[in-house]
Amino acid sequence: MSSTESFNELPAHVWPRNAVRQEDGVVTIAGVPLPDLAEEFGTPLFVVDEDDFRSRCRDMADAFGGPDRVHYASKAFLCKTIANWVDEEGMSLDIASVNELGIALAAGFPAGRITAHGNNKDADFLRACVRSGVSHVVLDSAQELELLDYVAAGEAKVQDVLIRVKPGIEAHTHEFIATSHEDQKFGFSLASGSAFAAATAAVRAENLNLVGLHCHVGSQVFDAEGFKLAAERVLQLYSQIHAELGVALPELDLGGGYGIAYTADEEPLDVAAVARDLLTAVDRTAAELGITAPVVLVEPGRAIAGPSTVTVYEVGTIKDVSIEDGGTRRYVSVDGGMSDNIRPALYGSIYDARVVSRFVEGDPVASRVVGSHCESGDILINDENYPDDIRPGDLLALAATGAYCYAMSSRYNAFTRPAVVSVRAGTARLMLRRETLDDILALEV
Ligand code: LLP
């Protein structure tokens, strides 16, 4: 943070599209003051800008040629309201567990627009997919291929499937969220021939209908060349399948991964430009290989949900601590932490934090924003210069927390999960209520 004045600004490419700091210093989203929401629903609180979320759905749909080609990756954040928004936007949904499927179906999401993922789907999950009529099951292993064929036969159905392929691309992202290199658990290897063997088995299986291949290079990716390279490599396999099995696969699912800005000095990936480039590359490569270009599907999660949401905390204890170089570091504690946002602790992720209840004007001081959990690694913002007049009772919000924060939340220290509220046109709507001690005790037998 270069100056205190800039601390009061909200970087537009990081904060929700309808976030505004008013003249009195209070931040509103879609016309709803965040302090009012904190008062009504308590803190920590996730606040989702509905129009922001929907506008990013439309941006993706425009970029990739229609809403049905875009599967919102529900692992980023899913509840019934989100499933309804995605449905209303005409998009498809990617689910990666039997319970994500259950939430989608409970919301009335059409199964015919759901794609099912997972490296360890069991018979119950696969049966739920086949029974509900999901449009695609993405096969991740030879074992699953056989199991799904068996399950589909038992249901007297033929299930459309994609085969997940790892094209061997090193995505430049955190190791845990890169998924396309060889030495990891997902998919079939292109290089070793196991992907072609799986395609052959799927084409021969009586109760499976192979409609395409899938790959996902990783998450929070900024190097768009990775997507292109992956598509080009996977298309080689389309050509081999066409030549040797006589099958023209109509679809190519390129997964998600589009990077977003978490801080003022980051730039989000220009999805429209990347999509143009990618679709052109797919058409060109298909033409070179002499095959019909498949329809391209994508599965963005973070780029839709991430920027739509902020987490509002209340500041509690503030403590100045001497540090090695003789200086001090100010520890600003908030009333949540690694239970509602594990990403800084898990991946070293960085966030943009602002006081949202008033203007702050103090001099910059080396600060660390920490949560309320019983471990020193419970850090939300590791090292920033924040104004020295931040005080207990202020509301501090972290931006771009819509993806993989609530979704990865825990009950560590018996913390209850925060409420999630959506805002639109001056009105707030509770999407998920705050958990209570009774919810925790309800599990006891
Ligand atoms: N499709 C597949 C098959 C995936 O595995 C993923 C993410 C996506 C789509 C969506 O990727 P996105 O567009 O959201 O980048 N917990 C990590 C992210 C893990 C992503 C796992 N797979 C994080 O907090 O950064």
C-alpha cells in the first residue's frame, strides 16, 4: 500500500463491479452499505454481488460462443441460489462430488446440463449420475470406465462420457492447483498411450457413448499459451481416434483455470482475448489434422465466483510486536481466519483488504492481518503497510473471496461457518445462514 489515501480506494479490477465507497467513507455493494449487513447478519460475512456474478457468466458465455458451452465449476462455491443463477443464465454446471450433484438437483438444476468430475467416483456417485441423467461423466481411470459401464447397464441406459486427458503441460501456478503434468492423480496420459486405450475401451463399451475428451491445465493460470498447447495436443488424439476407431468426437472440454486479480497490482486474464485465440487455434489445428473441429466447452469457477464476493470481518485485538530487525509489526486480529479462508495458509495466497466502515487516515505501519484461531499460521494478510488508525470495531473486508473460501471452510476451533448474503439493486438476501453451536451439537449421537 503506497499511501494512506490509496488505502481508501477500491481497485476496480479486484473488487465487485458494484462496490462503491460513499462520500462518508462507507463502502456499499449494489447500493447496500456493508456496515448495515454486518449489523443485520453479523461478521464474518460473505457478501456476494449478484449482478457481478451474473455479468461474469455472460462475459464467459459471450467469449466462448454461448452459455451452454460454459460449465460453472461449482467447486469454487455452490449453494442452491448459485445453482439457480447459473441455470437462469442458461449455463451448464460442473460438479465433482455426489453432494455437489445433490445440491444442484435440490435447486432444480437440469441434470442434462451437468458434467460430473472426480478421480475416485464410487458406484453410488456414478449411479446417481446415470439415474439423474447428467449430460457427461468425465472418466478418470480404467477402473471407473468399467464400473460406469456396469452401472449404466444396470440402469438400462447409455451414458455420454468424456475422457480426461493429461496433456503434460506445466501450468505456472501453485503445485497443488496445477493438474496437467504427468505425475499427479487426474486423468489418462496422452504421452503413454493410456488415453487412446481408454478411448478405445469407451468406444467398445456397450453402455458408454464417448462424445469427447477433457483436459484442465490448472487453476489461477495467466499463461494463456498453456490452454492453447493443451488443446493442440489433445486434438492429435481426436485425429488418432478418427483414423483408427472411425469415430468423430463432437466435443472438447478444456476445463477452467482463468486467472483473476487478487491485488491492485495484478491483472486478470483477458478472457475474451484468450477465448478468441483458443477457438481460432482449435479450428486451425483441426483443419491441419483434417478433422471436424469439435465444439469447445469450458469450466471456469474462480473467474466467475471469485471477484463477485467480499468477506467482511470486525477488527478485534490490535498488538504491536517487536520483530528481528528492531522494528515492530502491528498484528490486527479479525473475527474469522483460516476457517473461512484457508488459501493464504495453504497456498500463500494474497488478498486486498480495506476498511469498509469509514475512511482511515493514519500513517502507514507494517501490519499483518490474522484470524482468531489457535495457531500462528492463521494469517490472512502476511505483510502490508496499513494506516495506523485502524482500530477495534472497524470493519475490514477482503476482496475476491467468492471462490474456494466458503467452499474450503472448516469448523476449526468449533467456529461456525459464516453467513453468505447476496446483494442486488439495494436489497440483501440471505443465501446461507450462519451456522450455530446447535448445528455443531446436532452431529453428536
Ligand atoms: N474443471 C476442473 C476439472 C477442475 O479441476 C477445476 C478446478 C475447474 C474446472 C475450475 O478451475 P477454476 O476456473 O476455478 O480455476 N482450491 C484451489 C483451486 C483448486 C481448483 C481445482 N480444480 C484454490 O483455492 O486456488
